[in-house]
Amino acid sequence: MPDPGRSILFREQQNPELATEAREMSLAFADSSYLRWVSGEKDPHRAWEMYFDSTQRQVRGLLDGLLGSFPPEERGRALELAGLVEAFCLPSDAVESRVFENPGSATGFLIGISPLTIQLSAEIAWGMSTAHPYLPEALPPGWDAATMHAQESLALVLSRYVRAMEGNGEAPVPMSMVVMAMERSRVTNGGPRDYYDAALTFALTHELAHISNGDLLPAQNRQAAALIPEHLASLLQISAEENEELAADASTFTACFNYLLTVRTLADKHHDDALSPRERLNRQAQLTLNAWHSACRATEACEAYYTAVTILSDIAFRRGDDDAASRLLTTGMRLPYVQHYVQQMREEVLADSYGPFMWTDQDVMYRKANHSWRVYFVENFLPAVSRHQRPESPDWITDWKTPADLVREPQFLAAVAAQREQQVADLARELGPDHPQTLVARANVAYMRVQAGDTAGAIATLVNLIPDMERVWGADDPNIFPVLHNLAWLRGEAGDAAEASAAFTKLLAAQKRALGPDHPETLDTRYELAHLRGNTGDVAGAVADFVQLRADLERVLGPDHAATLATRESLAHWQERLGDTACAAAAHAALHADKTPILSPDHPGTRVAYEARLEDHERRLGRGHPDTLTTLWFLAVLRGKAGDAAGAVAAYAELLNHDLGPLGFDEVDIRLIRENVAHWRRIANGRQNDVG
């Protein structure tokens, strides 16, 4: 039997001393109570040996696979890392994975993977796959009941996880939903094992990427370029080191995708030279399907990982470990950048190689649903089940600003505008004042002035720019239409509705001539004219215009296109202004439902569905049945999220009338339910006093 610390693919490159150091460091981090729970072995050293032998084979094999799936042009890099890196699972309940520079004589790095990060990531990824199906309309009747049951189960699992972690050594994390599913499932592709393996892959890949691409290596050995341009990074208060870390985080998705696709492809043992033409076509179709599955699994593992890290940051904070909480939250806050990169990779790079199905409108809606659940669990659910609340905030979080906050800062906007103006000067000098890039750069200056609140300056910029564009390109060149559109819009924003209306009317005529009546830009101009019509007092005319525009947009772009949805929203607004409140309310409700994934926390029908589910459980199973109580407990949080304080009080108070032991609740959970009753009662009473 091979040594679990030894490489199979990279025997010649692996550093035996580093492998020995990984074993010694694993032993140094051993937590006897955690290992006793994991292995069932009472002898501490024997428990650690069992744990290391079991986990190290998996981790070492995965590290080999990740290095082996490097692209051919990076083969030398893989061989270098094979001698520089060893990995192991931390034998403890540590909330974060760590990278250590080897303290021994061998040069290299040791990656300690947090098993709790892996488990929580797998729970979230697997739970979300069952709690929100990718194509619900393709499922048989009854899918909604199964989905709600999965959502409740995921919430229970997360609450148990949080309770155990907050205990800080009191009790181990309970048997997980994904592990139990793996024990029961015989599905090889797409089953719970896929999600667990993807979670482990992403966690190890993340740390490996920070060695390969981040700021751990000397500058001359780093591989990744900065993710954010240097001039923007400085304005966003992102250091060069943090920018490199962002690049490493982003590269994790690509490395994870490459590995998952390699594993799926190698699982097909056929050789191309032995296949018939028909079999070759089937083989290619299978490859594209494998690529899609690998992209989906890598995306889910990515989002679950950052969600898990954010939850663990909150747990570390309430444990009193502010340093770990700060490090974890810093990582968790990178998700928006990474998500943008993932979408760009799937939509532009992978779609070119494997087909447009690598990123579709369905993916957008599915990712939106997953995002809404992540926000719900972090912002609404976890505070309701957390047993340790610290009254003070740590120093590092008091003045915390997200990237979205920073880009709205006046100094950021002013600095970017100044940079854009300098760019115009540079382009005019290098390419000439009439070069297309120079003209576009001048338009960008106007945009930044708008963002900075300088509407008059933006109007002046465009007034001076348009004659130059018309002289160079011609008055009816479609490239000028967006600039004319922006100038007309800005005049309206400045209060000159008559001038704006005249400009939009002139633009509409030009667009119909050059682009046609059904072109999206032509339809967008009609949208602006309809709004101006309402703003100048002709509300009935605005309603009529929006009714016609909605019909044209649905015909040309479809009912679910963003422009169609925006028009429906505007129509509802002007219907309400006209006095047709019933029609407007119905339109707003329908629009919200259409824009939000079904049975996600933000969908208006989700709470309604759970209220009906509770009534059905009470009728069929009784008020004290565990399934009824689980639904009531889940519904209590939904009611609070919706602002129904009285409904939340009623739900939590009803829970206290029953035995909650079958739900796994202990005396601390009972105390939390009582605190939630008091919390929502204060809110309900405060609203009554305001009304009085």
C-alpha cells in the first residue's frame, strides 16, 4: 500500500522532506476531541493516524490531479509546484484554511485545509441544488413540495452547523446532509459525491492558486496579472498585494473547471482512434456535456465556498477571534469580483470553445436565485439562530467599506474623471483629435461627470463633442446615436423637458431611417419620449405610449427581456399616477414575480406557498408533528423578513407550545426562540404606537 503522503504523478519532483513536514505539522495541529468524534477512536495518537491516513490519500491525489490538469503550456509550472507544495487536512475544527511557509529545512509551502470549510461548502452547494432546481418547469408535479422540504432541511442543517461551531469545542459538527446523501445515493455523476468532491477541489485549488498566482512567491515567480487595472485599484484602496490575491481568487475557478473536466473526460475510457465517425460525434457531444457540468459544478463550488467563508467569519467574530473573522471576511468580500470573472469566463471564453449553452439566461436566473438564498441565510436566517451575540463591533469592521461603497465616493469619481480627461489628451496627441478612440474617450469623460454629479459639465462636453462626431462620421452615423441619446436625457435631467423632447423626437426619426423601427435603440428612444410625455403632464398619453411600447418589445425582444420588464414597471408607475391603482398594483406584483426566481426568498409567492404548506401539514399531520414545526420555524423567519412582525411573534410563540426535541433543538435554541418572540413583539408594539 503506497504511503499516503507520496505523490503518484510527480514522484521525481516531490520533495520527501516537505512531505514529512506536512505529516509533522498535521500532528502538531491535532485536536483530540475533534479526532475522537471523526474516527470513533479513543486513543488520541491512533485517532490522528487514522485521520491522516484517510484524508491524506484524498488530498494528495487531488493535489496531483490539480497539477496534472495544468494546461500544456504551464507544464513546467506544474512540475515546479510539485516540489514546492504539500497539503493536508487540518485535524481540528479550525474555521479557516491556511498556507504556511515550511518551518523546516525543506523549501516550500504547506497547505492546511479546513475540513469545516469543505463540509459547509458542500452542504451549501448540495443543499442549494436540491433547494432550488435548475429547470423547475421541466420537473414533474409535486416538485414544489420537494423543493420546500429541501429548503427547510438546508436551513436546519445550517442552524445545527452554526450551533455546533458557536459551542467552540462543546460538541462536534453533526452528521451532514451531504454525507448522509452520499451514503444513500448510487448516482455517480451529478450526485452528492460530485458536490463534496467539488467543494474539496475548490478549497484546495483556492490555496494553491494563492501560492501559484498570489503574493506568497517572490515577484519574479508570480504568474497572474492584476485583476483590476492599477489606476482603478489605487482609487478603490486596493493594494498591489490584494489585487494579486483577487487575481488568484479568480483563477481558482478556471483551475477547478480544468480539473473537473479532466476527471470527467478521463472517466470515459474510449480512445478516439478506435471510434467510428458516429461514435466520434457522440464522444464530442459527451465532451461538451462534461464541460457544461464541470462549469456548473465549479461555479456552484465557488459561490458556496465564499458563502461558507462569510458564515465562518461571523462565527469567528462571535467566538471572539477577530483576527480570523477579519481574514475570512476579507476573502468573502471578494465574491463580487470573482462572480464577474466567472460569468465572463463562461460567457466569452468557454462559450467559444464548447457552445453558447455554457452561459444562458437560465444560468442568470439560477445564479440570481442562489444569490438571494445566500443573502437570506446570512442576513435573515443566521441572526435568528445564533446563540452568541457580541454587543460590540471590532475595530476592523466599524469603518468597513465594500467596493460598491468605494466606487460611489466623490473622491473616487473625481479622480476617475481626471484620469479620463488625461486619457483624452494622450489619445489626441498620439492618434489625433478626430480618431474614433479619442472621440469615444471624450464621451466617457461626459459619463464620469454625470456620475460625479456634474450634469452641466457633462452637457457642455457632449455639446462640444457632437459636432466633431458629425463632421468625422456623418450626421446619420449610428455611432453618434448613443451620444445624442445621452445629451437629450441629460437635458431632461437638468429640467429642460421641451429641449429634451425635441432632441429625442429628432433622434427617433434618424434611428428609424438608419436602424429601423424595431431596433432596440429605436425602442429605447420611444421609452424616453413616453416618460417625458408623462413628466410634462400628459399622463394618459404616457400610459398609451407605454402600452404600445410594451407590445412592441414583447414582440421583438420577448416578455422576459430587461427592456420589456423595465417598460412594464414604468407602465405600472404611470397607471398609478393616472389613478388606476388596482391595475398598477397587479402589474407591480406580476412584474416582481416575473423578475424573481420562483420559490426564492424574494419571490412574492414564496411566503404564500409556505403558509399553504403549514395549513396542509396542520390538517394532515397535526400541529405538533415535527414536519409541521419545521415549516412553522422556517416560516417565522420568512414572516420577519417580509416585515410581518405580528406574524413572526405568532409563529415563534406557537413553537414554544410544543416539544422541539425532534428538530434537534436544545435549551439554547428554546432561549433563542423566546428572544425572537420578544424582539418581534417590540417591533410590532412600536409600529402600533407609531400608528396611534
